[in-house]
Amino acid sequence: MTDHILNIENLSIAFPSDAGSVQVVKSVSLTVGREIVALVGESGSGKSMTGRAIMGLLPRRAEIAAERLAFDGQDLRTLNASGWNRLRGSGMSLILQDPKYSLNPAHRVGRQVEEALLLHTRLSASERRERALDMLDKVGLTDPKRVYASHPAALSGGMGQRVMIAAMLINRPKLIIADEPTSALDRGLQDQILTLLRTLTEEFGMSLLLISHDLQQVSRYADRVLVMRRGEIVERLPAAELSNAQSPYTRGLWAARPSAETYGTRLPVLDEREDAV
Ligand SMILES: Nc1ncnc2c1ncn2[C@@H]1O[C@H](COP(=O)(O)OP(=O)(O)OP(=O)(O)O)[C@@H](O)[C@H]1O
Ligand SMILES: [Mg+2]
């Protein structure tokens, strides 16, 4: 794949601490083209920090360095706050775990789904509404008009996540970063939402960076997999080969499938971290 929308070389992220700075992401290099790339790894391995760096959403204290941090031909290292605001919600979007925290309970769904259009386009109110209804339909909501007029509290978890996806995709971003987009949902819904994400990724010609704990699930939805441990990418392989991964670490992650019992708890870290913060 030569046509990479995202190109990262030697990304490092550190946090200052009393004992000196703690590196949480170390020389990570990756590219994403028109495909689904999964970023997997044990808890604390640096997946979310990597995703947040790409979106310009690192905590203020974080120190970031990269030899290259390029999105769609733009050097992200040079963006100022307004540049990031222009990019987020138009060029790239972030889908998070739980719609409860991402949707504003005070506003109707329609307004939230349209928000990116309001910020980033000159469409009229009726054009925005039309696009929002169309998008609500595309994400598989059966009564778009009713959902459009509802408040988030009226939605089930699965519907909420579909609304989130509609809001994130409405302006046709080129890159989606989905950080554990389904771990708040039950298993059946997880598959529905991931199938939806994959279908829309293909239909819109988007790129998807899928951050996940669940390797078995990832093997069914991603094209390529990057395995992180202690801030580093330690293995790269096609998703279809995950079940035959050779390294003990990746095999351990494959076997440690999140289950109903571990849901909502942190997954075991497979090895002791000497640099825990
Ligand atoms: N604000 C912060 N200050 C200092 N360290 C932080 C901060 N936020 C995260 N970290 C540390 O950075 C490391 C990487 O965190 P990150 O959230 O990227 O892990 P993760 O791979 O997404 O884990 P999980 O699977 O649990 O979501 C962790 O060791 C975490 O403790
Ligand atoms: Mg995370």
C-alpha cells in the first residue's frame, strides 16, 4: 500500500514525574492506508496515547516527539489550536468507548450528529438535517426521524453508539480512530457495530485505526495488526495470522480474551511493569 493517509515515524510520548520523565510511547512507527489497522496490547501499553497523539488530544503535560507525524500530506507537528480544530471532525474523527460520555445529554441527537457540518461546512439547516437523517439511516437506525428528535437518554447503548458513529462520519473524514469503540457493549452488539464500522470504512473509502483489547475480535475485522507492549510496537502481522502468532506475548493476548467476567475490569497485564507510573 503506497497511498498512506497516516504516516508516523518514531513517535515518542513521555510524562514528567518526580523520578524523571516516564516514556509511555517509544519510537512508534506506523502507516495506515485505506484499510483497517488494529492497535492491540495489554493495558497501559500506550495504545490510547498513540491514538490521542494522532488527534492532537494528548494531556497537556505530555511531551511528544516524532520524526514524522503526517496526515494526508500535512505535518501535524506544525498545527496550532485552530489547525487542529479544523482537522478534527473533518479530516479525522475519534470514536470512543461509551456514548454516555461522548453524547451531550442536554441536546437532541440531531443537533449532535449535525455538529461537524455546522462547524466545517456552509450547508443550510435543511441540508444539514437531510444529511443527518441519511447518516442515521446508514448506521442502521430504523426510524431516523424519531432518533433525530430524541435525547440521548432515550437511546439504548447500541443505538447510542450508532449515533456516535453517525456523528463522527457525517463529514466523511478520511481517518477514523476508534479507541475500544465497543467494549461497553455486549458481545452481540459489538459484532454489529464492528460490522457497521467495517462496511462504512469500505463504502466511504476511509482508513480506520482500531484500538482494541480483543485480539480474536480484531482478527475478524482488521486487515493488519500492530501489537504494543510497554510503549513499543513489538509485532506486526496480518490479522488473519493472529491466531498463529509466534511470540508468547501475542499468544498470551490472544488467549486472554475479555469475557463477561472481566468486562469492566482492567485486563491482566501479562508481565510485571518495571516502569509503572
Ligand atoms: N496523564 C497521564 N500522566 C502520566 N501517565 C499517564 C497519563 N495518562 C496515561 N499515562 C500512562 O501512559 C501509559 C499508556 O497509557 P494508555 O492509556 O495509552 O494505555 P492503553 O494501552 O490505552 O491501555 P488500556 O488498554 O488500559 O486503555 C500508561 O502507563 C498510563 O499509566
Ligand atoms: Mg486505552
